[in-house]
Amino acid sequence: MKKILALLTAFVFVGLVACGPSAEEKKALEEAAQRAADSVANALLQQAAEAAAPVDTVEAHDTSGHAAH
């Protein structure tokens, strides 16, 4: 009985692994990966735009070594 149960378990396991994801699941995974890549690209472009923007305020630096009060 144990041999039959072991064989049945092995066949079920092989059957599940052999099936793999369906075409719909593959397409959904590809779309999710594309959305993630687009999101990362947009974030990088936004950071680059912010880094390239000129700074509006410039603070005067005290070179005398004394703090202004």
C-alpha cells in the first residue's frame, strides 16, 4: 500500500510541475513586470528632473569663523 501511495504522490507532483503557469498567468506576470519597470523608470526620471532643477535660495556662508547672531 505504501508503494502505491508513494507512486500516486509522485505522479501528482510531476503532473503539477509539468502543467506550469497558463498563458493568462504568464501574460499577467509580464504586465506586472512591465508596470513595475515603468514605475521605477518614472521615479528615476523624476529624481533626475529634481536634481537638475536650479536651487531658488542660496544661503550666505560666513567665512570669518564667527556665527552671525
